[in-house]
Amino acid sequence: MKAKRIIVIGGLSAGPSAAAKARRTDENAEILLFEKTSHISYATCGIPYAISGEIKDKEQLLVVKPDLLRDRFKIDLHLNEPVQAIDTTAKTVTTPLGSYSYDKLIYATGGTAFTPPIPGLNTYKNWAHAKTLTDFEKIIDSEAFKTAEHITVVGAGLIGLETVENIRKIGKKVTVVELADQILTPWDKKFSDFGKHILEDEGVDLRLETQINAITEDGQLELSDGSTLSTSFLIMSIGVRPNTKLLQDEGIATVKNGAIVVNDKMETSIADVYAAGDCAAMPHGITNESAWFPMGTHSNKAGRAAGANAAGGDFTFSGGYGTAIMKLFNYTIARTGMGIKELTAKGIDFKSSLTITGSHPGFMKTGKDIFIELYYDAKTAVVLGAELIGEKGVDKRADVLATAIYAKLTIHDLSNLDLAYAPPFSPAKDPVVVAGFVAQNFANGTLGNVRPNQISENSDAIFIDLRNANEIENTQLITAETKHIPLGELRQRLDELDPTKNYVVYCAKGLRGYLGALILKHNGFHSVKNLDGGFTAWHHMN
């Protein structure tokens, strides 16, 4: 019997993963992998850290070297041989060196960094993307970058801000130019505002709702706000676009941005063609609609499934739901599942609650606050998403919540999780468990809650600050009309309040606000809400 020929196009992450899994599935298959550059399987996510020297050598970014694929997995590797055309009827791919037939095709071409059409950019030499090894080499080899006192980064997404942090680490000034009205646009704005304050505290010049209109002959950046910015080097980080033109010409099904629609077996709308990685749109784990998640984690898992199935296996990869995390100087910010923007756009009826909990018990000096906002189905209480920020322990809690979403757990399940506890690692009531407790308190309808960025929407309410007097000496009241009644005095001073009015109560982080709200409710006050996260959340998230 003639050996099956599998052709893989793309050598970054999904492609090598697919080729290696195909070999492990079928020892006798003929497997060809085409890559248009001389590099395969390198860690693009490590490039920002290589810029600062935290990763000392670009060789450390190479995950799999070509000889390993050739020798260990018997892959016929074609480097520097770009695929120019695909004929899915004849089942051939064409390169500058010839035409190759296939039985199964795995399309893993990834995405291309977006370059905006800025007048003057074509003649400006001192700029680069931060996506490929070639980009990295251009940056570190540039005399303009080495000697620069000031660098501009365009784009305030994950890679852009990681690049910003690493530029600051090597002592250079940096300006971020971002067209949106917030950094990290997938996050709710209150979390991005928290991140904005972190950047500003670290000396980053942040220009939101701004774009570069032109670059002058002497290298000045003309911005849309009318100002001019003098910089020595420019790094573009505005995201990527799926590389799918070759198969779009064949009529393959795509989503709006051109990413190829695949099912849970990584099959496309064209027979015997699979797709994986940043060029593909996989099933959304919550909505089951096709969604685009350009992340290395998905690329590797999707490539593995595509390779197995192309070689005759029966593997599934059910997709993703938007889990992401990044280091932002001393903080970590993360998200998983669906946030306020996505839930609102989809018309999903949801509720939310925000908590601030210590990463460690109060008696451990190493503890730091973790901010967690949960989003859950208003009817079923199933967890739909979460956003988190803090200085310690965010990664662990994000992963627990991502697993909860995968398992379709409810907020009631969170409070029953048997999570690891010892003082060096966690408080006895883990932040995820506390988030479940608090969500339960609001889900039963006993109390209402106000998000930290909804103060203006409650202008008809009377605000009560329940903190002690010494706590407000060096801070401020949230509104000029806020009434200060320490929690310990609230029961004795109820006659100062009108039970027919609307009230929003708050403390430092939320717990005393909850207790105060209950006291008011139990004493005949019908309209009482607690401010999520109290004064601390309001201070950081506005």
C-alpha cells in the first residue's frame, strides 16, 4: 500500500506540533513540512524578554531545531521554500521549486503583524515589529535602538505592553500610542484603568485615543492629537492578521477577519484540509461559535489534533474561551472566559461580583491583594468569565477559574472547591472560594452591588463610608456628599438615615460594606447596595 503523504505548511508552533504528532500516529506516512523562512518552532512570546536581556541568547527562543524534526520524527523539512499556491481540487501545493501532491494538507501559516498605512513609514528605517526572530534581530542589531534614550511603542495589547516593560527595564524612556480609549481592550475598562495607573507610576508616557498620522523626513512622529513626538526607534505592536489568502482563493469558509473555520477535529470546509494556529478560528468553549484565539497554547494543542487526525487518528480539541495573562511590572493581570463587553454584545443575561482578597493570610507579611471579578449566568449561576489583577497569586487563581469554566461549574461550586492551603501559599479561605461566597451573597437577590466604575450611575443614592476615622485621614470620600459612619456606630446612628432613600455603602475592600448593607436591610432599608471592592477598588479602577 502506498504511504499516505501529509503536507504541513508553516513551521512556527502549530505546524511542527502537527508534523510530530502525525509521525507518532503513523510511522509510515510521508510527511513534508514547508516553512518560508530559515527558522522553525521558536517562542515568539519570549521576544519582549529577549529585548531586555532577561533571555540572554536568541538560541534560547528556539524550541525545536530542524535536525530534531528530521532525525527523530523523519520529517522532510523544506526551509526557505514558501508555498505560492494551493489547488485543493488537484490536491497539490506549489513552491518556487516545484509542485507537490498531498493526501492530507495541514495549513498552519499563523498570522502576520499588521502594519498601518502611515505616511513616511516606508522611508523610515528605525522601526520594527516585535513578532518574529527577524524582527528581534532587527531591533537588537539597530544602532538607533542601542543608543536610543526614547522609544515609541504603537499598540497597548499584551505583546506591546510586555515590550514596554522590558524597554523600561533597560532604562529607556517609552511612549505608548494607542488608538482605543483603554489599554488591553479585551478587559473591562476598570481593569485596564488599573493597568493604566501602573504604567504611569512606572514612568510610561501613555497616549490613548491617539494614532500616528505621519512620520516626517527627520523622524518626528506627527500624532492625531496635534502634537509631535521625537523618538529614536519605533516598535509596532498592533496585533496580527491571519495568513489565509492561499485557501481563501480556494473558497474555504472563514470568519470575518479571514481566519479559517475549523471544527473540533481541526477539519475545514474543504475535504482533507486541516487548519491550526493563528490562521484558524476554533469553537468557542462557551458559545460554541467560531472564535479566533491567537495564542501559542491553542496553536500547539490544535496542531497536535490536526496532525493526529490527518494521519488517521481520532482526536478532538474543543477550542478556547479567551484565557490570557501578562506580567505588568510588579503586577499580574489575567482573564478567562467572557467579560462584560462580550457578554453584553452577545445579549447574555449575567451578573457579576468583585472581591479583594489577600493572596496569603493576614499574619504573613508576604501577602498582597488579589482583585477578582466573576461573571456568571443570571439564571443558572454557571461561571462565564473572570478578570483578575494583583501582585501575587493571580496565575494560580486564573487557572482554577479557567478550569471551572471548562467544567461548567457554578458560583456555588466555587465555594466547595478543596484547594490547597498552607500559610506560605494561600489563606484558609482561598480568593477563588471567597469570590464564590460573595457572588452567592448577591446572586440570591438579598443585596445589590455597584461596580467601582458605576459611581456616576448612582448619583441619586446617598453614599455611606463605613471606614474608621483613621482610615480616611489620608484618603478622601468618594463623593463630596458622602456620609461617614464607621461600621461599629451604624446601628446606633440609624435614626440619622431615611429608610425610603437609596443607599450605597462602602468600606476599604468590601467586607464591612457587605455587613453594613445587611444591617440596613435588616432594619427596614429597602434600597441598599454595596460597592464592589470598596474604596480600594474605586481608587485603583477609575
